[in-house]
Amino acid sequence: MAQALLSIQILPKTKPEDTDVYPYVDRAIEIIKASGVPYRVGPLETTMEGDLDTLLDIVKQMNAAMFELGSPSVLSQIKLLVDREDGASMARLLQKYPDGQ
């Protein structure tokens, strides 16, 4: 499959007694980190780079983990760039902005 960039914002519904969503988000990022794919955490979403099938499997794992933590529902907002010719690359897209500015 082609090289892709996938950005995800995962929004688990928390249990009524939970007021803090960060443990859920932290778990989702742990799954990305454990996968070994290059990734970049941003303030509103996290971007991963890799094979499209691999990235979609990671999204599935992230959603499953939210349910394991007790979330009754999960909204995952995804942006996807697939480039068959050059391969999607965070480095190439960000080369003009090396300091993130």
C-alpha cells in the first residue's frame, strides 16, 4: 500500500465520574508510540506516517483501547493523505517550517 499521513483527533466519551480525558488521550498516544511509526503530537491532533493499512490498524487499536478504559463511545476525526508517487512525508511537507512556525 502507498505511504500515507494520517492525523487523528480521538474524542472518547468519558464515564460520568471521569472529568479528565487526558488518561484516554495518553493511552492513545502510547499505542502510536508502541507501533514504531513516525508520529508528531500536536495540540489538537496527532499525525502518523507509514503504510496506510498499518496506520488504519493503529486507529482500530486506539479505539479499542478507549472502550477497554470504559468509554461508551468514541469519535475519531481523521485526516488522510495518500501519495502513490512520492510517498507522503511529514518531513517534506514541513521542510519550509523547520521550527514549526
